[in-house]
Amino acid sequence: MGIVSRVTFHILAFACLWGVSGLEAAAPAGGSFPSFNNKGARMNQHAKGPFDVKVLPQKADNPPAEKSGVGRMSLDKQFHGALEATSQGEMLGWRNEAGDSGGYVAIERVTGTLDGRSGSFALQHSSTMHGGAQQQHIQVIPGSATGELDGLSGTMMIVIAAGGKHAYDFTYSLAGG
């Protein structure tokens, strides 16, 4: 297998293995869990749902990058549930030959509705795996939200269930929300 094919295989396998197995308890109708402090002000909310993703290999910008084992992929997602949205982005990743350690970074722009509020926001991914132990960090980029989502902050987990079905688990808050 050539280096580009091997890198593509590793990146796809890494992306598909990312997350934790199984889903937690289903959210109520609408898909989110709002919480309130003792004065009735809204705090963190919780949104969950499935998403579809297309991850396509992209050609490296220069030959040395291709030889490094770093792979570049485009992301195209469709979120369903409490987050009804599409996203596009790019990912850079690397994985070792054994397939048990690696890392990826990505940025994607999400556009649609979150619990009925329309707008867009950007997510930044920075995740690693070492010896099969995974550490995910996906957060809303501060200041990136627009429209009714202006002031959005939060973190997201990618959950992959048996059969490769993808889901998101999004804890967020809206300033003044």
C-alpha cells in the first residue's frame, strides 16, 4: 500500500474509531436538557442526535507533506435532532502503523438551527489517541457564532455506536439565553 493510500486508510480508520461506544440515555422530545440556576437563569443545555459524515482525502499541498504521513481530509456533515445543520471543514491527521496512536486537528463551519435558533458557528477539534486511549477536545470557537446563536459557547463529543453510526453529544450555553 503506498504512503498516500496508507495515510488515507489510517485517517479514515482514526476518524471512524473516534468517540466512545454506545449512547447515553435518550434526550426528551426536542433533544436537549436545559438546566437553570437557583435564580431561574439558563445555564448549560445538552443536545444530542445523529449525524452523517463524508470524509474525503485531499491531495497534499506539497510533496514533503505527503511523505510525512500527515493526511488531509475534507469534512461534510449533516446533523439531525436538536442540531439540524450542515457543516463543511478540513482535517489534518496522523496515525501510527499499529493503529493505536495518532492525532487529528480540524475546523468546521456549522450552519442551521440549534434547538430552533438559527445561525452558524465554528468548531475546533484537537484530539489524540495513545495506546487506544482516546482524548477528544471539540469546542465552539469563541466569537464564531452568528444570528440567533450569537454568544454560543460549548463543547461537543463525537459518539460512535456499533455499526459505525455517528452521533453528537453537545453541551452548550448561549449568552443571555
